[in-house]
Amino acid sequence: MQELSQQELQFKVNQDNEKSFAVFMYTPLCGTCKVTERMLDIILTMKPNMPLVKCNINFLPQISQEWQIASVPCIVVIEPGKEKQYIYRMQSVDELYRRLMPLVERE
């Protein structure tokens, strides 16, 4: 999973407005974030073409305020022409897989 800086993420959101993707927001010291990242790694093993990137929210002050990120871990699904979708509850690999699969199907 590629890690993006605030500038890279802003560029991806503004320039790739034709493509849907998801952003995993985390902090390095968050235990739940580590568990979520492991679940996402399993999904990426099954679907390597999943358009998914990660960002350390500590380095995204502007975006976290603009997007009103309430807590981490958070997965933000960005689809052209639609409102951002925020996933805060990471119940299982299966649930995350079902929520993120539409991103692969659009590719």
C-alpha cells in the first residue's frame, strides 16, 4: 500500500478525478490502526489492483480538517461526482472487502 504525503494526496484527489480510490488514514501509535492495516493487507493480497493508499493523519492537518476526520482508523472512499464516504468501523476483513470491492469493479 503506497503512502502519500498531504501534497501527493491533494494532487491525486484534484487530478485523478476520473478514478475512484480509497485512503486509509492512520496514526503510527494506534493499535486499532495496525489491525486495520493487516486486514487491508489481506484484501490487497486477494485484489492487488485495489486502488488504495494510506496516509499518516499526523502529517495531514489541512486535509483532516477539511474532510472533518473524526477519528482513526478511517477509510475515506473517494468517487468522482459523489460525496466522500467515511468508514470508521472496521469489523472484519469480509465487511471491508465488500465495502471496497466496488472500487475494483469500476476499473
